[in-house]
Amino acid sequence: MLSLSGNSRRRPSVEWLALASIALLGAVTADAQSQVIEATVHSPGLEHNLLGDPADQPVVVYLPDAYRKEPNRRFPVLYFLHGYGDQTPRHQTGEMFQKVLDRLIAAGSVQPMLVVLPNGLNKYKGAFYANSSTTGNWDDYIVRDVVGYVDKNFRTLAGVSGRGIAGHSMGGYGALTLAFRHPDVFSSVYAMSPCCTDLVGDLGPSNPAWARVNQLSSPDEVPLALSNNQFFVAAFSAMDASLAPDPGAKIFGDAPFYLEGNQVKTNPIAFSRISEKLPANMVRPLLANIVQLKGIFIEYGAQENFTHIPIGAQEVSRELSEAGVPHTLEVFEGDHGNHFGQRLADRMLPWMSKQLNAEIGK
């Protein structure tokens, strides 16, 4: 879903777009027996969240054919985070990765690896993978609970050199922030069309959706706004509750902008709380962490639908460059999601495969 004016028209999720594009990628050999496994991971940090979301969350894991054939081998792991409002069942997304990876591994383009698809949806349709006193500790859920579960239950290379993180849109935001905060957990990060890297463009004060956010009177109105094609109203509300949580606020979060009469004004406290959690503003405070990362890759489409994404991605790149941090910023022909499957197969997975350590002497 997308909009540049505060309303939106529904469109297929990027995973469904990827499924369509994968039909062009070629067949997988018939004897490949990779698996897609569904599991449930409990997170103490999600207990008692104010939205009433369950502490037991679904996780999907892709296991390559080599996992079955080589029982003494351990494998690197890619954690992939989905975007805001993505209602595609995680198992279907897992099957999409399965088709792509089976082909790439068979061709020798990618090493055998596990791919883990955690859930990032909450009542507000997006938790932004952040710790919040109102929506729950989703950062802890990914970094502690999901990673811990995967390392305990599967034959992984259970160290930072064997783990990477990637994501699309809200997931790209989450991938950057989690990698910047936890270089002891993830060695490399790939952000595909990452949203919310700074409060610029259509995330800035000129978006009329901010006025509507401040008119919401209960948490139940947030998912209702999304179902009524008010994408930015719902997404902004979710971002506020995740990044500027306030248990006393009507929707459990404070907005950085509000309308007073006909004038847009800034809530300086909320603005500061949100801004400090956006990747463009995290580089300098977390530089000691970021320089530990083996690889950083950021991409967006030349025809990107959301105006803040190119501006924000360039700002992150500029901050990294000024700090002397090696990274790649790449612009491709496409919009927010129409080449997701192609970018996944041609760029993200091969790049990540090169970053992650394979087991020596398997």
C-alpha cells in the first residue's frame, strides 16, 4: 500500500510481486529437498504489551537441501524482516525464498544458508522492530529470542560472522537499526528500499496525515485507518507508538508534528525521541558499533513511490561516508516493490552469501 497524500490505494504485497517475478527465474531441479518450517517463539519482552498482542510469535525457517544431506554441517543464517502492513502469510514468503534459493544454490551463485522470517506485525500492522514501553520489545524479540531459538534448534554457525540481516521497507529500517545496535549479533546488513531513515519528504510535516493522527481517539482506530485506505495515518501511528511510546497517550505514542489552527507545529520532545531512532541520525552516536560491521548495502528504486526513501537513504549514505564507513548505496530502475523478486535473486542474496562465513572443513 502506498500514498503520497495521506490516503492510499491497495496493491499486492511485495512478496506477491516477487512470486510473480520468480516464475521467470527458471525451474529448480526435481531432486532438491529443501524445507520450509513453521515455528513459534515466545518472547518475554512482548508480554503485557498495551496492544494486547501475543508474546508467542510465528517464525518461518528455510532449510537448504544440504541441511538434510550433510547432517554434520553447520550453516550461516540470514534474518529477513518484512515491511509495514504486509499481510502475506510468512509461510508463503518462505516458499518464495525457497524457490529463489533452491535455484541459486543449485547454480552455485549462493552458498547453502538458512533464512529466518520473523513476524513484525502487531495490532497496528507494524512494530518497527523496536523496543517500546507500549507495543513491546520487538528489538529484543528478534535479537535475543528469535536468534536464540534458531541457534538452539538448528545447526547454525552460531556466531556473528555467520549471521546477516536484511529487510524491505519497514524491514529495511529494522535491518539497519538492529545491525547498527547489535554488531555483536549481525555481521552484515542489506536494506531494500528502507523506510523511515529520517523525517523528510512524505514523512515530514507537510504530510496532512499527521493532522489526522492527532485526531485518533483509541488504539482500535489505527488498524481501521489502514483498512479505510489511510495508509500514512496508520503507519505514522504505528511509528509513534514504537519510537515515541507514551502509555498515557490515546494511541500509546506521541506524534512529532501536529496542527494548530492552520499551522503545522513540531512537538520537540516527540520529534527528538523519534529522530534519534532513525538510521540517518544513528550513525554518529553508534559509530563505534557500525565500524564493526563487515558489510552495509542500501538500495532504492529510481522511481520510488515514497519520497522520503531516496532522500533518507542518501542521508544515511552521506553520514556513513563522512564517518569513513565503507558501504554501498545503489539505485536501480524500479519503484518501491515492482522489482523485489529480481533484486532479491540478483543482488541481495548473492551479496549476503559473500558476506557470511561458511563452515570450514565441513
